[in-house]
Amino acid sequence: MLALEIGTGSGILAMLAARAGAYVVACEKDAILAAIAEATVRRNGLGERISIVAKAGAELRVPHDIPRPADLLLLDLFANRLFDFDPFGTIRSVSRLLGPNVIVVLSRVSLEAALVEFGRWDRVIPRNVAGLDLAPLQSLSPMLTKIEATDPDLVTRSIAGTMVSATLPYDMPATSGVSERILTSNGGRVNGIVFWLRLELAPGHVLEARPGQTRHGFYAQPHFFALRNQTETSSGQQCAVRIGWQDKVLTVDYADWRS
């Protein structure tokens, strides 16, 4: 099997694939990282099975850089907010290097969301401090705040809803777009929405930054979007959540309760 890895970094995914029997072409546009990856590959005795190419994926050519279209595509491109490093543009840039029955690891990626109550909500939304009204500062408060998935002050109030997803390498969101979903409360106080990254490596093998369920060692962290007001909800109460993205930037356009 011929594998292609985009953005090899340390080279660890390439080495795992090579150790499993694949021949790997791993590209890395950062020349320093590429040199370190090459040294690491040789150090682990896999130099004959891995070719490190100091180029971006868009610059690779058949047969100069890779002997033929790849059977396997290896990806480690996704960050907390899904779009941070333009992963879908990067994948599109190498589509001509992929065989007709290419296997992709990971196979599916999504941005999930749920209604939550965050115990430190008042530290995110400026209101009253020491008897002073700081409400005018609310327009400057961060839209998305990174939190720990294991934060004990975070309580989910709905099941997860998929805001945007992609099945790789061909079914991917456009460069810009919007997505609206309805989240249904289980009841209780709600003061925000939590968003997290979900990666499906292969059927039955999932890594995700879901609050309270993140596997130890997973790099991704959820993000909290604070609503301007806290709401005591009843079971079945619905909230419309809309996100937008442009290139690498993810925004939350609104979250409104429906009567």
C-alpha cells in the first residue's frame, strides 16, 4: 500500500503506517520540521519505507515526488474549531494525488454542539462586579472561550447536535458557509453552548473532545459560547443555534430560544 501523509510534523503517523507495512510519502512544508522528521525516521530504522518531502501537499507531483496516486491518505489537520488551519482546502489541494479507492484516516470529522450550564458563566460575561455595572463590556467579551472537557463546572443540558461534518476526502464543506441546528434542552439552567471536535478514524474508532467523555491524551478542547442571559429551561424547550465560517474563522451568529 502506498500512503500519503499531509503535514507530517514529527513523522509519527508515517512511521506507524510504515511499521504496519505501507510505503509512505510524507510531505511537510516547514523545512526544519521536514529535516527533523527525516532524522527521526532514520533513527527508527524506517528510512527505506518513508520518503520525507519538504513541500506543501499542493506542490507534490506524480511521479517526481510520489510514484503514483496514493492508496491511503493520512491526516492530522484538525484543531478545536474545525476550520482553524484550512484543513479542507489542504485536502482539496491533493485530490489529484489520490487513487480512486483511497482510504482516509481519519474518515469523518464533525463539529458537535450541546446546550450547557457553566458554573463560571459570570466570569465570561461582564455584568456586576463589586457593585459596579460592567454591561457595556459585553460586546468585547470573547465569543468562544476554550475550556477543559473535564471542567467540573460544565453540565450538559441537551444531547449533542452536529453543526457541520465532512466525510473525507470528497464530501466537505465549502470555503464559507452557515449552518443552523435546533438543540433541545433536557431541562435546567442553560447559559451557553459548548462546541467540540469529533474525529472518526475508522468505523467504531472515535476520538472527540465531548465534555465529560474525552479520552485521556486527546489534544482537542471544547469551546464555550456564553449566552447573554441565563435561562431556566423546561424539558423539550428548543434553541436555534447558527454558526458561520469563512476560510479559517468560525463564528457563532446567534442562539435564540424558540417559543
